[in-house]
Amino acid sequence: MGDLVVKEPTTQPANAPLLVRRVELEVAPPETATVSGIEVHEEKWCTVTAQHVYKMRCECGRSWFELELPKFVKCPACQKLGLVSHPGPEVEEVFGAR
């Protein structure tokens, strides 16, 4: 298919001679187009599950991840029991109670 070049008209169609007026071409819309010109495509959807992951860090330097936010946790490296604290608002305030 060749390249098409569209140029701005230098005269108004009403002022042009009858032989020079543009002819409107009838083009069939694609099968996916509606009368309004909006294309509609169907796709399959899936379900995605979100999960919170909490990064724990002991004062000994060891870090690990937990799926639940515990109040107390035992460090896997130094075996000390620690009170879990986190900066910012409570998790329930941000994400709502579950």
C-alpha cells in the first residue's frame, strides 16, 4: 500500500470549479467498530489476589519477611524476643479492618 499525503486546501470547496471538488469515498467500517465509532474488543479476565508482606528488621541487623503483622517476634539470627513497632499510622487505619 502506498503512502498517502494529505495537503490543506488552498481554496474553499464552494469556490472551486465543479470538476475539482473532492469526492467523498465510502469506506466500510471494520467489523469491530460500532456505529458510534467506538471499537469493542472482548478479553478473558482472571482473579488476582493481593497480599501484604511485612519486612522485619532486628536491631542485630538481621531482616526477614512476615505475612502477618505480629506484636512480638523472635529474631531468627539472635533468638531475642522483640516488640514489633512500625512508623506511621496503624495498618487498620490505612487499609481498614478485615
